[in-house]
Amino acid sequence: MNKLEITQLNKHYGKKQALKNFTFTFTDGIYGLLGPNGAGKSTLMNLITGNLRPDKDNGKIFWNGEETMVLGENFRRQLGFMPQQQNLYDSMTAFDFLGYVAALKGLDKKKSVGYIHEVLKRVELEDSTDKKIGGFSGGMKQRVLIASALLGEPKLLIMDEPTAGLDPKQRVIIKRLVSEMSKEMIVIISTHIISDIENIAKEIILMKTGEIIGNGTVQELVDELPLDEKNLENLYMHYYGGE
Amino acid sequence: MRVLIYELKKLISYRAFLFISLVCIVMGALSSINNIRTADPAPGDYKRIASEIANMSESEAQEFFQQQFDEIFSEHPENSQYSGVAVSNSKTQFDLISGYGEFLDSIKENCKSITSISIFADKDSFAYRNTSKIEQAYENIKIKTLPLDVSQGVENILNNNISDILILFTIFAAAIFIFTKDKEIGIINLLYSYPKGRSRLCLNKIGALFFITVILNLLFMAVLTIISISTYGLGDLSRPIQSVNGYLECNFNFSVGEYLVVSLIFKILGSFLWSILFALICILSSNNAQIYGVSALISVTEVLLYNNISRISNFGLLHDFNLVSFIKPDNIFFTYRNLNIFGYPVNALLIISAVWLILTVAVLISVNVIYAGGKNQEYKRIHISIRKHSSAKVHKRLNYAFRKSLFLQGSLVVIVIWAVLLSMYHYNFSKPASPYDMYYKQYTTDYAGPINENTFNIIKQDEQYFADLDSKMMNGEFTTSEMNNYQSEQNRKSAFEDFKLRVEAIEDIDNTEIFYDLGYIRAFCVNSSDEFKEMALLIIFICALIISPLISYDNGRKLTTIIYSTTTGKKSYIKRNILITLIYTAAASFAVMIPYYINILLKYGTQGGNLPINSIKAFASFPIPITVWQFALGLFILRTILFSLISLIMLAVSFKSKSRFTAVLINITIFVIPAVCIWL
């Protein structure tokens, strides 16, 4: 059982506080991070991956009992990160890009080839292995990113808007894939698309202006709604509808 | 190693980088060929002269040179076997290397005499220690005589400033591609989350940069070597380096071949320091404009310090511990010299190498720590958030177009850097002090005004004076002092001849007058178009940089499809960009040419501005009756129109290009590179 523990995490950008005393413990399973833009979801993800540093003496992140900052490379070896939609190296082929990622993840050179073909198959890109990323559609690029996050069998998977730009069929495939893998790893998914996590998330964390305003299983959260129609969409509108 | 290979693959996959490298190599080759062509009409003559005297004794060789000079200065110089330049340079070189033994003896004697002079004889003084070390250093030289062989080919490889600049520029481009592309496309966050995505990735990127630095240095040297071999030839590579021009005082027992290798290694190491410095700038900068600005500032400062501070001045350390010095191995090897470090003489080679090592290690650590620390990423975010809060005003379309060009496309920074370079260009304007100018000014000032009897009388009088001088000279009636006077009077004669020709050319034209016109002759490029070429290059260069992105920037973001669909549409958008192009070009033209005209007027005076342009000999038959001022204005307008046409073609390239990078590169290739080649 893996455990990611976050205690009293704070982050400022200049005078603006992006994250306020964030405290939470994640264990194996899927967690959905919900919240409008500026809620602090991406900041939280970047703090976990180590792309950002928390304010000085303001909060710590522990992976299986050890501080991630101290673990450094050893922590990042367990990590699979998929940032929000972004550009890739257009002149590289999908295989080359994943080869580059495999090298940066420190995966064995010989085994990497097999891993790459496997993840490409999982995201249904096996036919585009040797095609240049520059010619890919937005959805294909998104799947390359997912494949890169899955390389090396991570124990902690962090995904920022993973299904953005995917067609309904691809969404289902990715949802199933994530759901299957979540049995032995922690998956944190930030999304605006409620249906992506509605049925698979073990727990939902509702965030607003850098704080947790609510958390629990989907059922627990919707049960608390003071409305007749109890679903996740109404829950979202209840908390963020005025924004 | 795998990551390094991927980094190299990535770099090579950028077509723009390959294009820049190729263009720089071609430019290096063209400039080298041009230098050889202008310096030597027959570069092959050096090889022939060297082989001719290879087996001659010193006196036979001197006789051979005398024979060649006699042929060159005979009534039929066209019959001479070799070009005058080649004979003269070979003779100078031969005299130098013939005296090599005496040179070594003179060093010993100098050292002895210096150590015996009472003020230097203090054994604890720097001068004493230095002298002793110099004596020891030259005692190690095994060779005593030097052969004459072709020097110019080796010199062309070793002392090629343009190639050095082009290598650095290409390395700069490589550093940008390796270190900023990840930031630019926004993938750095992802890379940073990988186990080897920080310090290890940074080291691999530095490795890739080093590899490219080696390759570029090798490529440039190979091109120069091929050119040298096919023109001058390199001569015997096993001969001592001291036999090459400028290396007589070198105290190492290197052969020419060995020195070429040592020089290449030094250049590689020196340019590697530059490359990691560029990498540091790339990491610390949050946008491309900062990278170009800071890099240009550092490079220009270093070049100015290197060129303007002598190594023997009180600030000599700024010359030696200079980034330029690290890519100039000659600065270390051309002679044996020590630097004064707390009263102790330390060999320049040792201390410059030590400084290189310290700087390289310091920059390498900084690059690694800053890259792995990722502080620049946070800075970028804050930077963006500040921008978001900027003014919420709505502006006119033209205003937006200018703002987009100046701020989003980074033209403002380019303009600021260009303005600094331009002010240096104008600041360095000078009027050469020549005796001809002095005499010509005397004639045209003393006899300024309409041409009259007095003018003709003076012409007759001076004509007679110079005829008498010439006849005395022919008859050998001069004493030594009169002979010297005759030589200096030749300048006055030359000025008089031009004055006379001008009078003859304009005497029948109404309202023309004599006035001192050398300033106008220079401004209107009558005798040389070099300055106009320089100014044209400055204007074309800035236009290429700021006009190329105008439309291509929007094309790259597919914004033109949105812009064309608006009410004002495509026509208005293009019209606006044409207007901006014309404004930029006019402003650049104004900034370059008007201060130049003002400098001319300040140095040469404003006399004659209201007189007809026909008063100047070169324009005596100019058909339009206008004054000198009007002509200057017309010329300025015509030149501006010419540059505007060029700029409009640049805009057309921008219109057709899908990325601003491509547009800049195409415009540089079509306009700037030919302008550079013409200027060189």
C-alpha cells in the first residue's frame, strides 16, 4: 500500500496565495481534484512533482513516510506525471519521444523498447509509432503524453486534465486504463469533466482559492447536497455555480 | 549517454539550426575567399617563391628578391613573374626569419643588460624575476634557423576574426535551441518531473553543447584549411611555427601542424566557455528578448575591452582575462610573457588557462544548480501573472499592431540593442587627418567663391611651381633636405591637381563656386561606397529582424484566419502592416543617415550648402538645377525609398511564412547575408 501524505502545504506567487494549509493523505486508488481555474489544483500537482517548491518552512510532502524533497530522484522514479495539454517535440516520432522519456526516467535501454511498445498499445497508438508528433491531432498528442506518464510503471500517477481533446471512445479507453492500474498505485486526476471521475474516483477533493472546501466519496458528497437531484454535476454547481 | 544522443538528435531536427549553421559556414568561407582575393592578386605566388629560394643561400635569396623588385618596378612590370605584394611580403618574412638567430641572441643580451641596470637589479623585484624567466624560456628553444615557406595559408586559418564571430554565433544558436526550446514549448515541467530530468538532463545538454562546439570548430577549421590549401598552400607542416608571420617570438618547440592542433583545442575550450555562458543566460532569462539582449551586451563589452585595452597597459588583465582572449590562442602563444601577480611573474599560458578553468567550472556549476533548482520556472509564472494585470484600455488598430510588434514580437529589445550599436557607430565617426585633405582644404578655402581671374592666376602660378620642382627632380639637382620636401610636396600637388580639375569642370557653369567639398564628396559616396554599404547593412539588418515577424507571427499562431474574418478583414490588416513597415524603415533610415550627415557637417563644415550641386566636380554635369542641401535631401529620400522597397519584400516573405523564425531566416539569407558579403 502506497501513501502520499501532505501536511500544511502553502504556496505564494508574489502576494497571491495559491495554496493554503493543504493537508491530505492519499493511498492507493483514484482521487479526483475538482475546482474552477485558480483553485490551486495545478499548483498542488506541481508541488507534488517537485516542479515548484513550497513556501519556506511551510508544509511537507511525504512518500511512504519519507520526505519527497529528501528522496529526490528516488521519489521521481515512482512518479508518472501528465501535465495539462501542451506542445511536444514536433520533429520527433512518438517512439523517439518515449525513448527520450525512458532515458530520462532511467529505464534500462534494452527493456525500454518493450515498455514503449506496450504503453503505445495501451493508448492505441501502436500504428503511429514511427510518425512524427508534428502531424498528430490534439487527441493523439494527449495520448502520447499519457503513454509517457505510464512508462516505467509508476506508483504515483498525476494527471492534469487527461481527457481534454479526446473523443468519447478514447475517453472511455483512458478511463478504463486508469481504473485498472489504480489498484496498486495512487492516481490523482485534476479535471473539469465530472463524468471522467464520477464512476472511478475513490474520493473527490473539492478545492477553492487554494483550500479544500470538501472531500469524500462521490456518494458522501452528493448525499450532503441540499437538492432533490443528487449528482456530481449538481454538486459542482452547488459549490462553484456562482463563479 | 542516451539522453545526450537524444539531445543531439533534437538539435539536428531543428531545420532552423541547420540552416543557421550552414549559412554561417558559407559566410565564413566567402569572407575568407574575399580576404585572400583583396589581399593578394596571386596567392599561389608565395608557394612558388618559397620553392624557388628553398635551396638558395641567404645572399642568393637576397639577390633573387632584388631581381624580382627590379622587374616589378621596371617599365614593363607586366612581364614580372610574381605579384609585387607576394614578393614584398615574402621578402619581409625572409628578412625576419633570416635574423632569427640574432633575435634569440638579442633576448639574452637584453636580459643581461636589464638585470645589470641598478633599478632592475633588485633580485626580489618583478622586473628581475621576469627577465630571468624570459631568458630561461627562450633557452629551451631547440631550433636556430628557420626555413622560408608559405605563411599566409596558415595565417588564414589561425587569424580569422570573422570565422571566430560566426562560430560563436552558431554556438549561441545551439545554446538557444538546447536550453530554451523546452521552455518555449512548455515541456520543461514534464521533463523536470522525471528522475533524470534535472541535474542529469542539464549535464547531458551541456555535453551536447560541447559536442556541437567541437563539431563547429572542426567544420570551420576544415573549410578554412581547404581554402588555404587551394589558394596559398600550407607549406611544410613539420617546420617550426616560428617561421610563420607573427610567431617569431613563440617560445614553444611546436611544428606548424602541432600548433594548428593546439590552436584548435584552445579554440574549442574557449568557445565552450562561451557556450556555457550562453546556456546560463538562456536558463536565467524568462524570454527570448532577454537572451538576445544580455548576450549581445556581454559579447559587445568583451570585444570592446579586448580590442581597446592593450595587454601591456595598467588594465591589461581586462584584455587577458577576457572571453575573447580565450578563443584567441595567439594571445598566449605568439610570444613568451609573464603577468605580474603580486610581484611574481606568472606565465600567461598558465594563468590564462587557470582563469579559463575557474570560470568554466564556476559557470558549469551555476548552470547545473540553476537548471536543477528550477527557479527560473517560477520566475516565469510570476512574470506572466504581473502582465495579466496590465492596462485594460482599448486602443486603435494601428496602436495594437505596433504594440504587438514591439512587445509580443520582442522588437523593442532588438531596437534598443541596435540603437546601442548604432550610437557606437556614430560615435566612432572620424575625419581622417591626411596631408592631402589639409592642402585641398587650403586651396578650396583660400580661393573660395566664384571662379575669377585670381583663381586662374593661382593655378598658373602653382602649375609653374610644381613643373619646376619636377624638372629639378629629374635633373638630380636636389639636396637631401630638398628631396624630403619634394616628397611632402607631392601631397600638395595632388590636392592642387584636384582643385585645378574642379575649376576646369565647373568654370563654365552658372552660379557655381569653389568651396571645401570633401565632406559632401564623402557623404555622397563619390570616391568610395564603403560607408554607404555599412549604413545599408545596419538598416537592412534591423528591418530583417523587426519586419519579418509582422505577419508570420500571426500565421504561426493561425491568428490570421481569425483576423481575416473580422469586419476590417485582410486588406486592412495588410495595409496596417505595410504602414508599419514603411514607418520602421523610414525611422531606421533616419536614425542611420541623419546623424551621419550631421557628423559630416560637424567635421567638414557647412560651407557651400546653398550653392548648386554642380559646384562639386563629380556632379558638374548633373542635369537638375538643385543646391547641395537639396541634393542631400533627395539622396536621403531615394535611399529611404530603396530600403522601403526591400522592406516590403521582407514583409511579403513574412506574409508567406508560417513561422516568424522561418521569415527571419529567409530575409537574413536573401538580404542580410549578401549585404554582409558586399560589405566584407
